[in-house]
Amino acid sequence: MGEDLDRALDRLSVAEAERDAAQDRVAEAARAVAGAITGRSAGGAADRDLARVLYWDYPDVPVPVVGALLGVATNRVAGVVGGRVVERPCVNGCGRMATWTMRSRNESTSGSTECSTCAEERGDRGLPRGWAMRPAGS
Ligand SMILES: [Zn+2]
């Protein structure tokens, strides 16, 4: 039993060290990205596209860095780059996909989301959001 714990703790130490090293590499790479785009202007559509990619696909690039690229304040970045449409299986388990538009990075992606078909059917029956009850006998 004691040996199992020792081995498990050893594995935990190794895994934690690996995670810390990976986090250091992520931070270093994010700084390199910030350095590489320093001085670029926000004039062209290409830079707005880049800003959008950085904002949505590279969460380790700080929002102020994206703001500097765009030449806008940090609190305006999400509005300037625009929302992103996200898809996930309907919370009701109906097998359809539910889509919604995330407005900012900070928005939770774990909220319950139902597909438009379930939302319509629920609405017709006056059920609260997130409820999908089959009619009796079906
Ligand atoms: Zn559904």
C-alpha cells in the first residue's frame, strides 16, 4: 500500500513538472507571437482577420495584445473581432446539434444549449428552458 502511494506520488510529481514546463513553453510562445506582431498596423483586412484568429483560436495570446494589433482598447476587442458560432450536441439528447454565437472569450461554453427544434417544441408546450418532455404515449 505504502509503495503504491509512493509510486503514485512520484508519477504525480513527474506529471506536474511536465505540465509546468509545458505552461512555460506556452507562455514563451505567446510572448513570441506578441513580439512578432508588434508594430503591425490595424489598417488592413488581413490584420483584422489575424486579430480574429488570435482572439478565438489562441486563448493564450492576451486580449490586450490583440487590442494593440487592432488599435482599440481591450474592452472593445471582442466587439471588433465579432462573435463565433459554436456547435455542440443538444442538451436534451435528441441527437441534433445546437448552435449559438459566443460573443467573447469569457463566455462560458458549458451552458446548457438546446437545438432549435427542441426549443420550438418546448415553447409550444410552455415548458421552461432545458426541459423536453415527450407527450404521454409517444
Ligand atoms: Zn434537441
